[in-house]
Amino acid sequence: MSFSRFSQLRSLLIEARQEEIKEKFILSAFIGWQMGAAGEKTFGDYLSHLGLSDKPPQQKDTQDAPDDTAALERMGIEVKKVKKEDT
């Protein structure tokens, strides 16, 4: 067997092993999600939070900010508002 063929097979084996490990993590995450580890998150959101999703994480809308601000103020935490500058 030539070295280039050996390297090619080795790369394929490593990729297959990494995919197998990721699948095991996802199955474990599913069990955790069913037991309530994610709170109110969907399973897809939970996978994104853990870094196991193939999709990039979604950015939180700025419309949710007032709810967060009110919760922080109820806890006695001062919230400073920052103006967004147009570029």
C-alpha cells in the first residue's frame, strides 16, 4: 500500500470516528433534553447551545431586550442603555 493511499484511508477513518462520536453526544443530549436540562428550549436550540448543531446559532432579536431589562431591574441590577450609531 502506498503512503498516499494510507493517508487517504487514515483521513476517512478519522472523519468516520468523529461523526460517530458526535452522534453519541447528540443521543446523550437528547436524553438530557427529555429530562428537562434545556428548560424551555427546543431540541434544536439545545443542540445549538451545546455546539452540536450543524446549523449556525441564531442571533437573538433586539425586540426581546425590554423583557430582559425588566427582569434585571426587578433583581436590582442597573441597566445602562447604549445608543446604536449608524455606519
